[in-house]
Amino acid sequence: MKPQGAWPSHGGQGAALLERFGLPTTQPLLDFSTNLNPLGPPGWLADAIAGAMAGLSRYPDPDYRAAREAIAGHEGVDPNQVLLTNGGAEAIFLAAGLHARGRAVIVEPSFSEYARACAAHGLAVTRLSLAAPTFDLDPARLASPLRRADVLFLCRPNNPTGTLLPRPAMESLLDAAQRQGVTVVVDEAFIDFVDEPGAALTSLLPRFDNLVLLRSLTKLYTLPGLRLGYLLADAETVRRLQAGQPPWSVNHLSAALVAPLLADGDFLDRTHTWLREERPRLQAGLVSLGLEVVPSRVNFFLVRQGSGPSAGNALLGRLLQAGILARHTHNFSGLDGSWLRLALRGSADNDRLLGALSPVAARGQS
């Protein structure tokens, strides 16, 4: 069936996709389109929210001191290097606003909000496209674009490819950008899913005053409705970013949850155990069905069967008919709908996905 109407801009918009494919919008869907941790939210969260309700009758601390100190202790930085934000999206827009009417470089395919934030703040954008099927980034390719840039946006681990630029390559890139006076904004929204010591770039902050790290508590703890994230940078950069942030942009309930979320080391350990078991199993299953799979370091896979948007649309539509919601890639530059992004879920859900894909793969090969 030929899809009709506009493509949804983000994951989790099942009704819009069902309508686009002419399917009943009330059809139940198992959501593989949003990269959320199936182990969350943590079991203690409801009680913690109930306990924080009394604070709703007061304005939040405008400096969010307790939350910032909790983050600083968790990350090993000074509290003045921390800015609490209304999810990762606000952090992206603040970083773009710091270079309003300047020049940006965006490495793509990647999260569409970087380009949207740049457009909102009048930045001229140069796009550096990564080539399928590996989507590897050679930092040398950035040498020329950086000479004409004020800020570079880079997602690490990258969404939607699941790839991770190695740390030595990041250090080389940051050195080059620092010499050019270019700010490097690294979105580490999925870094907690990388089960590898030193994967995050926090320890590089003392060396590079041009480094800005964006973090999200949405993905790991399955809290997209609370909008909770933070930003790490040198103290002067944080001061400038904070000057562009609306007052009280983070609500009291979200801010009150920062310390207990970061203190729940058991939840992170259980998440890594789940990933070690399910990620290789699902990847092997997808490959065995004839799908091309980009090896992932996180909790989602980028896959395709055949080439071109028509193949991607056919696979997306057949999954919808089977009650599976995948993430289309029509609004990821360079992917143009040929690929689908599939989140990693619990073992039973992943088995259902593989079962739904099996006849699809057979039809595609016949």
C-alpha cells in the first residue's frame, strides 16, 4: 500500500504512521521506534514522585543547586560545570543559541533537532554525510569544514546508526577544533548504554574548553515525559549558556529525581546485563533473516532490506500490519527512508519482532 500524508518527525507516533499507511489507527502496536530502556522506569520512582509532591507549591531553586551537585559528584566535575536542562532538546537549542547567526557543521545522518536548532538561531549549516553501510567518520574529513565553522554538532553514540567514534579519534578532532576556535557539541544521550569504562568524554573537559557534552536521563530511565537532561562544559561556557536559558525551565519533580536516579547503580548494572544478553542475540537474528544490520554499540539497530525508499516503506508497512512499530528514516539526512531503526526490547518482544520479520524477509527474497 502506498503511504499517504506527512511522515512523523519522531518515534512513538504510531497513530500517524498507521493513518499514513491506511491502517486502523486503533490497531495495537509493539513500539520498537523509541530507544527507551525496557527495564525502566525504576520501581521506586512512583514513591519518589509522590514524596516530592509537596514541593509543587513552591518555585524550584533557580540554580538547581542540589541537582547540579548530584550530577557534579556523579561525573567528577565542579558544579559550575553543570547546567540542568529540560531534556536533551533544550540543551541542543541552548548550544545552537550560543553561536546564533554563525556557522555550524553537522555530521549526518543524525538527530534532526541539531539542524532544527541551528535554523531557529540563524546558523548557516554545512552537512558532512557519512556513507553507508558502516557510517564511519574519518576526522580528517572535518579539516576543511572546521576552518569555516563556529560550532560542530556530533552525536556519540550516533543516533540512528548506533556507532561510536573511538576516543583517540575524538581527541584528534577536539585538538583540531580547539586550534580553529570551534566549539564541539557532543550529544552523549545514549552513552550510558555503552558498557565500556571511559566511553564518555567527561575526563576530556579539563583539556578542551571548546567541548560541550549533552546528556539525557530520558533514555536510560525511560522518562520521556519528564524532560530531564544536563549539559557539561567549562564554567565560563556554562555561565554563557545559562544566560540564554529561560528561568525555571526544569520543573521541581524532574529536578528532585536527579540525585536518586544517578545513585541507582543497580539499575545501570541490570541494564548492562540485559544489553550483553539481548543485543548480540537480536543482531544475529536480524542478520540470519537477510537484513543488513549496522553493528551497534547501544540499544538500537539500523537495518535495511534491499535499497531505496520503496524497500524501506514496504518493510515498514508490513511490520505495521504485524503490529510492530519501527522508526522510519525519511527525516534522517542521507538515509531517505531506505533504512529502519529498531530499538532493543525484552527477549519476548524481540522474539516477536524476529517472527514478524521472518515472512517479510522471505517475501523480499522470493
